[in-house]
Amino acid sequence: MLSKRVKENELKKAQRHDSDTGSPEAQVTLLTRKIEELSKHLRKNKKDFHSRRGLLQMVADRRKHLGYMQRKNYDSYLDIIKKLGLKR
């Protein structure tokens, strides 16, 4: 789980405007950070299958958002991929 401070810092990277929390860019950024944190947890706790299921759901959700961005606004898709260091 991300703290409020970490979440705010991550949102600043991808917000369209000051109060933006729902744009695909912001959601992909937050999901990426949550995935990183949960992956770190799962490296230590290999048998935590419930958290593994949540991780797979987050990865699928991020993938859907990225697919939407790729269809609707390809330039912003390329920008967020580059910022977050994700592969196409």
C-alpha cells in the first residue's frame, strides 16, 4: 500500500492538471508504483498467493489502460511508456 505522500509524488509526474487523479496517465503511474511495491513484497514472501492474485489483477488493469491510451492518444501513450520505463 502506498502512503499518501508517495501517492501525491507519483501523481505529480503524470497529472494533466492540479486535481487530476482519474486520467489514464495518472492511473497507469499509480498502478506501476503499486506493482513495483507488491513485486518487492512477493520476492520476500514467495507463498503469498493472495497478493500474487492482486498483482496479476493490477497488471491486467494497467495493460487495459495502456491499450486505451494507445488507441485514443498515441503521443501520450509513448510519453508515459518512456517516463515509467515500460516496454511496448
